[in-house]
Amino acid sequence: MVFALFGNPVHHSRSPQIHTAFAAQREQPMDFRLILAPLNDFAGSVQEFFSTGGVGANVTLPFKEQAWELCDELSDRARHAGAVNTLWQKDGRLCGDNTDGIGMVTDIRDNLHWPLAHQRILILGAGGAVRGVLGPLLDEHPAHIRIANRTAEKARELSLMFAGHGVPIFGGGLDNLAGPYDLIINAISAGLGGSMPELPGGLIGPQTRCYDMIYGDTPFLRWAAQQGAAQTADGLGMLVEQAAEAFSVWHGWRPQTKAVIEQMRS
Ligand code: ATR
């Protein structure tokens, strides 16, 4: 049984380690490969994988939207997310799911034990990562969600797309934000390059928790700590939880994640 992660670049990925650790919980062997798909032929790469015995695959940047387009069948959460990170085949048809949103929510709610219901939530960024998590986040019934993005229009579009969930949701620019918020989630990919955009003061109060979808010691989390955030967390737990959800889609059982998160952290 061969599994894989498609991406470009992909060599940095910790997915093989994570999936091997999951499989070891039931003493299953695991062949998990990293596939550097060419930027101009993701579809060809996927087709080759499944036609030569591949069973399941994860998809990372920059192919999640292409994977969505390629699928014959989509789960509800993948349809809303507009992106697919989990692929498998059923009766020769390519099926897609998106486990990023449920991965983040599981990490925040069950691992960190941070509340989500009735919380005032600010999301920084309005790219694919945000679209992927909005559905599962709204299902937790926060008080409201504001999406703030450099390109305000993209945040507004996203807020309109998710307006029918019974939770007030707004979108706009990175200025004119009035805090404090209970939870701030960062999905601005500039954090990867070591910088954060200028943000207005007053977003963080003594109760504010800050979560970065990226893992590691990020500029956003450093900023949050300087501003006096009550608690901060990076996206390592999200990475492991989205993998666990994908694993359960492929194998029909959900692995334990706590020890794997600790193992990855160390
Ligand atoms: P992802 O899949 O990580 O969401 P993406 O779809 O390319 O990647 O989105 C990147 C996000 O980071 C966007 O919200 C982007 O803002 P714009 O929509 O205005 O482009 C944000 N971003 C990237 N670089 C940024 C920067 N230097 N300052 C502020 N926001 C930035």
C-alpha cells in the first residue's frame, strides 16, 4: 500500500514521519513517499501514482486548488473549501477531501482546550488556507468572525461566500480593526518569510489567544507574545491532526495524535 504527498517544493515535509508513526500504532507497515510534481503537470503525476498502485495521497502547495478541480467526487467540506488535500480512488473515480479545517479545529478545541463557541475571532489573511478552515470554524458557533487581509476585497469575497452559516462574518483590510479579540488566527503566508505586516494596536487583550497555522517560532507568535497574548500556539498540532483525519479516510481508523505531536515537537 503506497501513500504519498504531492507538492512543489516537498522535500521539507514531515508527513512521512507522521504517517509512519500513526501506522506503527497498529504495527502496520507504511510506504509514504514525497512526490515533487512538476508545476505544469500535477494531473499527470497524480494519474501515474494511482495507475501504478498508489492508494492515497495528500496534496500541499501549490496544488490544492488543482486537486479540487481534478476530482470526480468531493466531500462537502472539500467543496466549500475550494481545495483538496486528501485524495483516494473509489471504483476508478478520484475522490477528494479537505482535512485542514477539521485539523485546525481539533487542535484548538481538543488539544489546546481553547474555547471556540461564542468567541470573537479575527483571521489574518484571505488566501486558500483561510477558505479551507472557515467551514469547520463556523461549525463551532463563534460569536463572530472578522477576516482581515492586505487585499480587502478578497476578505470581503470570502466573508460573503461563508455568510449563510448563521454566524456573523465580516471581511476587510488590515487597518481599521477594533479589538480586542478572544482568538486571532494567522494565515498570512508572509510569516514564512520572516516578517509580519503592520497591524493596529489594541487587537490583543489579556484574554486573547493567538494561533499560527504555520509551525515553528513565527513572527506572528513573537508579535503576539510581545503584545501580551494570554496564550500562543503554532500549527504543529494542526499539521498532525489534518494528517490523522486523512489517515482515517484512507485506513478506516483514527490514530492517536498526542504522542505524535510530542514526538514531532521534540
Ligand atoms: P495560502 O494557501 O497560504 O493561504 P495564498 O492563497 O497565496 O496562500 O494566500 C496568502 C495570504 O497571505 C494572502 O492573504 C495574502 O494577502 P493578499 O491576498 O493581499 O495577497 C497574504 N500575504 C502574503 N504576503 C503578504 C504580505 N507581505 N503582507 C500582507 N499579507 C500578505
